[in-house]
Amino acid sequence: GQQLNQSPQSMFIQEGEDVSMNCTSSSIFNTWLWYKQDPGEGPVLLIALYKAGELTSNGRLTAQFGITRKDSFLNISASIPSDVGIYFCAGQLTGNQFYFGTGTSLTVIP
Amino acid sequence: DSGVTQTPKHLITATGQRVTLRCSPRSGDLSVYWYQQSLDQGLQFLIQYYNGEERAKGNILERFSAQQFPDLHSELNLSSLELGDSALYFCASSAGQVSPLHFGNGTRLTVT
């Protein structure tokens, strides 16, 4: 199947710092999605991107659909303790299955 | 609350047994996806159904099977269970071809 390379694998940051993570693929996608998963719970949709170059915000979160359609970025500004969790990217070709990245584990130190 | 309901939340069973996991998608969603997540692993796609028909298959073992019923709920059947089948099993649903996935809270399966 398709491989989505997500980096970094883990991050340890101080509360208040900004966070950046990205996802790259060897294939192009029509949709990029970002999810957050808390321990023992299902992934929750944060942002959905449908157009190359699109920049979308959701509160302190901003995500971009790469112009090549092979990558996407997620930024979190002014991190807070509740941002702790695992962040997954996902790519989809229209009508086909979703491919997930390996996840970025975020730890926020108060 | 994503609107996707999975039952049971926890399941503990012995090797060799068979279990059934149940999923009710969000109201109006026609597609149901099943994923397996082992400890500290990513989400492994198992199978997708759309309006009752199998649409795509991922890394699903032959011991596993699924179906989607006319009311759109779905069941994932796991048989001849092995210790390595212990994992979180997630169901997700989507409304259509360009709609994102919405996940349930999963069923944690422990095989002893």
C-alpha cells in the first residue's frame, strides 16, 4: 500500500511553543486530513484539505495542502497541555481508501 | 462525539475463540471502514464497505471477515483468535467519496 512518511516521530516541547509536523508521500492525493488521537480513544478529525495549496485554520491549528499534492503540514501555535496526543495525517485519492501516516507523538511540558 | 458507535468497548477472550465487533456509522454515512491499531502502532486498514457492498480490502487476515447490513451497521468477525490479534479495532464512516472519515472510540480486544 501507499506509504505516508510523517515526521517528526515524537516531539517534546514547552507549553507556549509552536509545533510543526509534516507528512510526505511518493503519490499524489486529492484530500489530506489531520487527526488527533488521545490514549484509548478514536482519532478525531482536526482539519480536512481538498485543494492543492489550500491553507486552513481551526483555532490554533493551521494545515496546508502541499502544492505538489504529495505533502501536507500541520502547525500548532502556542501549545497547551491538552494538545498532548498522537497526530496522524491521512491522504486519499477520491473514492479510494485512506492512507495514514505513522503518527507524531506530542508531549507538552507545562 | 463523532456519531460513530462501536460495541463492545472492551473484549477479553481466549486464543482460538471467535468474536464479533459491531459498528453503527454516523447517520447518513454509507461507507464504513475497519482499522486495526496494535500497541504503539499506526492505523492498519482492514476493509471498507459502501452501502452494503465490499469496496476495498487492506491487510485483512483470512480469519477475519466483515459485512455491512441493509441498515448500514457493520460487523467485523474475528475467528481462531491468536495472541497477536490483541489490538484496538476502529470503525470509521464517511458520507461519500470526498468526505473525511469519522472514527468511533474503538473496541479493545485482548486475547489471552
